[in-house]
Amino acid sequence: MPTWTLHRGDALTTLHTLPTGHVDATITDPPYNSGGMTATQRTSDTARGKYVSGDAQHGLPDFDGDSRDQRGYLAWMTLVLGQCYRITRRAGPLLVFTDWRQLPVTSDALQAAGWTWRGIVPWNKPISRPAKGGFKRSCEYVLWATKGPVDAARNPVYLPGLYTASQPRGRNRLHITQKPDELMDELVRVCVPEGTILDPFAGSGSTGAAALRTGRSFVGIELSERYADTARDRLTAAA
């Protein structure tokens, strides 16, 4: 029977309290720290201003931890992913979301933390912001890595290298940067059946809900009290 646990607190602090080799996979969507091209934009704008279209009709709250510069982000992500590496069992996979600005530094961080980088999985968003005079920024990315070798014998899945899904809209949108349920239901398949998935940036609980829907267990961490409450509601419903 799948189970779930959600810790309310800082990711890096809480990760230090979790036992070694406790989960089968880490799947997470950290704050990108990339919405501003300059220091002023990064530190003065809100998460909503960076990641939400101006005509959005929802009033979802901001989240903390999105104003680091490149060096700070690299150091912080290396520490976080290093703890995830310790907590994940050998051969377990890591999936971490990022955007085009932070893809290079995120790949550096996961390798510095000990993970073996395996590839990039683009996520195409049909509904996304246009870019006048250039190309539409319709993709975000999932970096795939493993703790040591790929153990295909335990989980012999064949997963696509490209996904297309739109973010939830209207009342179904529960977080500023919420990922689509149909996308998460596919991504969690990289974890062994009936395994346990760790997400140190649980947000509104999308990874955890997908884990539970597919017969997997979940351990999450969320800093925001409001989003943690939302995640608990979703996890309870999914379970």
C-alpha cells in the first residue's frame, strides 16, 4: 500500500534528517532562480512576476528562494542534490526540472553532487508566452541522472525522450509553476514499481500525487505553509 510523508520546512535542512538509502528515486522541480536577466530583476521581482503571464486570472501566492545568482544557485543546488544522492538507493534515478537559462548550471550541480548525468528530456508546452521577433519559449527541460549505473533489470521501461503537456488552468491551477498531472504520471514511471520517490521541493504536491496514483510511495518537503497545506490535501485525495 503506497504511503506518503510531507515535511514542512527548508529543503536542505530537512534533507539532513532523512536516512541514507531511504528512497528509490528523486524527482523534483526546484526554484529556477532565473526569471531575471540582471541582479535587479532577480532580486526585486516576485516569483509571480517572473513566471506568470500578466493576464493570468489566478491569485496564487509567491514562493521563497528564487533570487540567487549563478554562483549561489550552483553551490545551493550542489548541496541539495548531494543530500538527495545520499538518500537515494544505488542505481536510483534523478529527474530535475529547469529552464533554458539554468540548464547548464543545473547539469554542473548534479554532477558535482555525484550523480551520473544521462540526458535531457524536453517538455513542450503548447500554451506558452510568445516572443516578438524571435522564437517562442515553449520548452522547459528535465535533466535525467542516476546514482551509478542504470538498473534496467529492476525497471525495464521504455520512456519517450520528449513530452507535450499544458500546465493546469483555471481552478485546477494550484501553484505558480505547477506541472501537468499527465506529465508527472509519465515521469514517475522512471522509479521502480512500488518504490518511493523523494521531492525536496514538493510545491502543491504534483510529484507526490503522481507517485500515489501509480502505486508508489512519496516523501516530500515544502517550505511554504500554504503550499504545504495544498499538497497535503492533494496527497490525501490521491491516496
